[in-house]
Amino acid sequence: MPTDMVTLPERAGSRGEAQSLLGSVAANLSGTVLRLDGAHLGAGSSSFMDELVKEVLVERHADQLCLDNVTERSASFARASAVRRGVADRLKSSSRT
């Protein structure tokens, strides 16, 4: 299964920022795992994480969204969004320790 990697910015606070970040990612991600590297992400707002989940898993149909090295807070925002949207089984995250 193909995997794409995108690095998250230091600060991510809006839906527009999420859209901009995904600008270089394919419109159809069926059959793809999208990995987002959050090693530098200090703060990811709930709206930013919600937009990522919506765009990647719902609109672009990725098989899986993996959030790597994100803060626990960012991961919890993403999990809540995925649950609300019925795609929690396709979201994976690893929090920084």
C-alpha cells in the first residue's frame, strides 16, 4: 500500500492552514496511507485537526491517516473528530513522550 508523508508545521490553528498543508497531496487517496509527522508541532487546534481528519479520511478517502509524534492534545482532537465522522478505525496516532 502506498504511503505519503507530510510534515506538520510548528503551529497549526485553522481549517485554512490544514487545507493549505494538504494542497500538494492527491485529491484521491484511496489505497494510500497518509503519514503526518508532528515532531515539530507545538500546538494543533481542534479545528485544524478536525479539518485534517475530514479532508484525508472522509473527502479524499485515504485508507489510513497516521499521526506520528504529535502531542497527546492534538491526538485527542483528531480522535474525537474521527469518532464523530465514523472513521476512527482508520486513524492511528503516536504521541510524543
